[in-house]
Amino acid sequence: MSVAAASFAVFAASQVGTPGPANMALLATGARYGFTAALPFVAGVALGKQFIIWPVGFGLMELAEQAPWVFEMLKWVSAAYIIWLAWKVSQLRLGPSDHAPKAPGFVAGLIVHPLNPKAWAMIVAGFTGFVTPGTDPVIATATIGGILLATQVVLHPLWTLAGDRIARTLAGTAAEPYLMYCLAALTVASVLFVLFGGGI
């Protein structure tokens, strides 16, 4: 009765480090507001995944088996929200403006993963694929949660920094709107892949 921690760490890195709705949001936030201003949002995104991990670890999957329609509905509502965010990203421009809103903060970051279908799929796969049946739920959940948080602390800022560096190169150029359209399209594509492609 244990958690395959090393194997899960590799899995976590492969999932947290690859494109998905959260990473696209981090990339776009870094591009629009700069790396430093985006850090509270990054912290919220990283911690927000714990809002999924702990309920799943303590029996939410049993509820999913009893009322699967609730989770099917949640999946589509989440996807709609992420796609709406993608549309907002497509309208953003990178240059400084007197009317530019402040960067999204810590609280805004907290809700990204609970509304991210990729995060749900990743966490469910973690518990079903890397935790031996009968393992103490506290140990299992703390292990899964700790590994994912450590992975996010390393990789999420890198996505945000990448957005910042891209913006420094393209802000104010003819390529700028196309960058934002591309970020929005990648966000939508990542959601559609999770919904229809069987991806995690």
C-alpha cells in the first residue's frame, strides 16, 4: 500500500509542463502584464489545484460514480469558461496603456485549475494509476498534492516568463495581434483535446 512517487513525479512533470488551459493563461498573463506583476496570479494557479486534489483524495470519485452527470456537466461548464477566457485573451494587446486593467491577482489564479478539465483528468489519473488500493488517503493525497505543487512551483513561472519574453519582442509590432490570436487558439485547442481527444 503506497504511492509510486517517482513515477508520478515524471508523469506530473510531463503534464504540468505541456500546453493546457492553465499554462496558456499563464503565458498570456505574462505577455500582457509582465513576469513580476503576474506572480500573484501564478501563486494562485499553483495552489488552486489543491482544491481538486484533496476532495478527490478523500472520496470525491465515489460521488462521481454515483452521480456521473454532475461531473459531465462540470466538465462542459469548465470548458465554456476557459474558452471565454481565450476570447478575452484574443482581444488583449501587449503595449502599455493608461486604461489597462491591473494584472489578475492571487484569487483569480485560485479558480483556474478547479475550472480546468485537464487538471481534473490529470489528478484522477494520478490517484487511479499511481496509488495502490488501500493506501491511507492522507498519505496518498499529501504525496500527490506535494509532488504536483513542487512541479508547478518550478514550471508555472517558466510559462509566465516565456510570455513576458515573447511580449518584449512582439509588443507594438504587426505580429502582436497574431500572437494573441495564437494564444487564444492554443487555449481552445487544449480544451477540445481534453474533451474529445482522450488526452490528460
